Amino acid sequence: MKLWSILGNSQQLDGGAMFGNAPRAMWANWLAPDEQNRIPLACRALLASPLNGKTVLFETGIGAFFEPKLRERYGVVEERHVLIESLRAAGFEHEDIEVVVLSHLHFDHAGGLLAPWQEGRVPELLFPNATFLVSAACWDRARAPHQRDRASFIAELPGLLEASGRLELVDSTYSKTLGETVRFHYSDGHTPGLMLAEIVGPERIGGEAHGGVVFCADLIPGRPWVHVPITMGYDRNAELLIDEKRDFLDDKLARNVHLFFTHDPECALAQVTRDAKGKFGTAHEVAELHARALAA
């Protein structure tokens, strides 16, 4: 099995919102803001093939579905659908994808499911041959959002996914489609039912899988957020997220599971570390993955 990091459309978002409980004097050293206080963010997907005999895409980024006014409001940099171009550069078309795993249905993680915006055209679902995996709790949230995060969802997307006939709701450690090749962890601090997909590693020690890769989604958007106290203004429950993150990192460090970051503009993959004072960090950072073997 090989892994690719697949870049989608990039964003520029307010740094204060992304580092909600950290002062600007601190986070500006991690990601330099522009004159509007915005920081650069990637929307990076992970491609694995063959995984359980299938070509699997973990997330789709924000895509290009926004009309121009909303594209500007939400800081989407490119007008074209970058994810589709990046897949093609890796040797794949969106029709080749057999499974799409979605950590949650916020637009910056699921918008790439849709065709680029065109005036007068209704939203259109891409990936015609893919089964879509969504956690049951995320599905419920997307269909009936809270007022606080209603703007983070694409109103038409649940209907399109349901109408496809290729939707699998997941509420346990493994899914029917991917079996025991992908293990799911869950978090509620950012949004209910955030589904963190771990590609199970090849080693077995004491009955536990070691050496895999986990898609960190918005539990840990990038390297700065590995530091446990750092949360986002977008998180629904910062204290819960901090507790979840600590347990998550403890587990991944113990089992040598590498972290895959969706929003880090410079790093796709890193190994978890912890110093003598107990502070988590990263090492062996990798900017891009190009047909990388899981065990490499």
C-alpha cells in the first residue's frame, strides 16, 4: 500500500480564531499573519491505495463550490478545484476513488465533494464510484446543526450524499467498507462525532497495532496544535477537546502512529514526541507524501 498527500484549495483565516486561547504574540511565531491578521492554511487530503483492496481518499478539503462572494469571505485562495488537479498529478481521477472517508461535514473538509461553482448550476456531487463514510453523530449534526456552527455546513450536501445510495454511517471502531484496515477514533470537542481514521500499521506488539498513520482532522489541525492547551475558537468545547487530545497523543506516541495534518501549510506527516516535562511535539516531519509505503 502507498500513501499520497493530496493538496486541495488553500485558505487564509483569522489567526485569532484558529488559535482561540493563545495570544497573537505567541501564535504569530508559529504561523505568520498577513496585514489582515490571516494565517495560511492547507486543506490536505490523504490518499491510500490499495487499502482493503480499494483506492481510498481521506477527506476532500474545501473545494471550489463557493460563489465568489463567499469564497472571498472564507479566504479560499484559488478559484479552480485544486484537489482534482492534485489527484490527477498523482495519477488518479476522481472517478477512480472507491471510498471517501470524511472526519466530519464542515465545508472545509467536505466541500471538495462538490463540482466547482458555476452561476445558475445546482450543487453537483463528484466521486461517482465512491462509498462515503461519515460518523453517525456527524451526520446527525449536519442534518440539524446548532445555531453556533450552522454556517459551517453545506445545506445541500446531506441530501446529495443520501441520494447517491453510497453512504455508510459509522458508529463503531471499524466500518463495513474498510474492515479492520482502518480503525476509527472519535472526538466531540470540535464537533460531535469527529471521526479520526487510523490506517492500521503492520506491526503487532502485545496485540496492539503499531506503526500506522492517523488523519488528525480538526482535533489537531497542524503542528502548533499538538501542544495540548492550544485550541481553536471554532471548537465547541475546548476543555473536552484538550482532554481528548491528551489521550489521543498518549496513545499514538505509545504505538508509534504518525500524525497526518490537514491544515498545516508546510507539514503533511510527523511523528509524536514528548519531552522531559511532558510537553508533546513532533519530529521526522515530512512536507509531502508521494507513493510512500506505510512502513517507510
